[in-house]
Amino acid sequence: GAGGGGRCGGGGDGAAMAVAASSPRVDFFSAVVSDLAEAQDVSAGTSSYSAHVRSCARALEAAGAHGASALVLLDEPGASTEPAEGAAVAQAVIEELLARGARLVATTHASPLKLLALRDTRLQVAAMQRRRVDRRNGAGAAALPSYAILVGAVGGSYALDAAAREGLPE
């Protein structure tokens, strides 16, 4: 992702992800819906936001049909539009997915969605741990991802660190 924390994903015939758990379990789902990649299509008149909304509509349909056997993966729901409106739409989608019984994994930088996860007992927050390191050019410290997950913590976006790391002037 833009913050350098990375995203889980896969392509082709399958994907793999390591899971650290004290008592792991594997569930099977009859429906899996994901919105993990940019699906903008200018030639078809599809904006990034409308592509995300279509994915959310498919997720709601799957959740309605499959309930708890539906798994929904959303990367930055509500992104690619005005932030407050996007977060409001994403919150409504998340709340409806949960009401329909779907299992949900969502990533977000949106503070309203982080606050929702802190308030709603059906949700759990986690953040990518960051480690402070000195920049090579002597321009201070940067927060780089350690790729460790901090369950129960709300993380920051580190947009300024990412901008500096990618070469934007301070």
C-alpha cells in the first residue's frame, strides 16, 4: 500500500497467507467476494469509486444469499471519492454485511471506520507495527513496516513518512 505496509493478495490459481494464532482454525466459505485491486476502466466509464461500489453491491448480494458462509475482503472501502462521504458509504456497507452475517476483513485509513471498529463489538481492530529507523540521507527518522500485526491497536497512515521515502521534498 501507499504507506509501505503491504497488502495480502494473490493471483492465478490461489493465494497463501501466514496466520499467527494460538488456536488456529480453518473455515470454508460458499461465497468469497473481494475488492482488492483497482478496477477503473476509463473506456467503459467506470471510475475507481464506482468499481468499488459495484464490488460492495456484489458483497451485499453474497452476504444476503450465504450469510455466515460468505467471506468478504475489502481493501480501503469508501476510497476514491470525497473522504467523509466515502467513509459514510463504507460504514453503511460494513454494518449491513455484518447484519447479514458475513465474515469481513477490511483495511482502512479512514478514521470514521477505525472508530466504528472500536465501538462495534462485532469488529476487531489491528494495525501494522512500525519501527523507527534513521534515514540514510540523515534527514531524521522514518517509520517503516515491521510486518507484525498488533491486534487491538489502531494504527496511523504514516503518509508523510511514505511521501518522504518516495522522494517528495519535505
